[in-house]
Amino acid sequence: MKLPQNISYPLREEWSTADIVKATEFYYVVEQIYTAKIARTEFLAKYAAFTEVASMKMTQKQLDREFYRLSGLSIYRAVQFARKTQKDYLHLED
């Protein structure tokens, strides 16, 4: 899958630097699941860290919509795929 160049990740002003790092790392692994392969354990660990930052489902859904608008990639789809499969490495086809 070809991604747009220079994707801007959706971030929140109230987040600390550590929160921004966690969110950015998660957005990156979402990109990886669509464009390459990523270890399932790594993806789920980054997702767990992301849910600490965006703990409310409403916030997670808003960030997913923003991320999809900016990149064309669905966080929801990636997470559902990672949860359902038992493969060690993940790659989500379009």
C-alpha cells in the first residue's frame, strides 16, 4: 500500500511529551501493519500504551477518524485484525 507522504499524526495539546511519544509510536506500527510486517506482540504492546494515553473510547474513535482522514488507514481495522489472528507477524492487506 502506498501512503501519502508526510502524514501528520493526530495529537492532543493536553498530552505530555511521553504521551505524544506513545501515540506516535502506535501510529507508526499501524502504518507498518498495512505496509510491511510487524510482530503481533509489538503491535499489541504499542496499542496498550496508546490506550493509556487515549483511555476513553470516544477519544480513540475521534483519533481513528482523524488518522483515517489523514492517512487512509484504519486503526480500528488494524486492532481488530491483530486481536483475531494468532500469527506471530501481522500484515493487513487492503
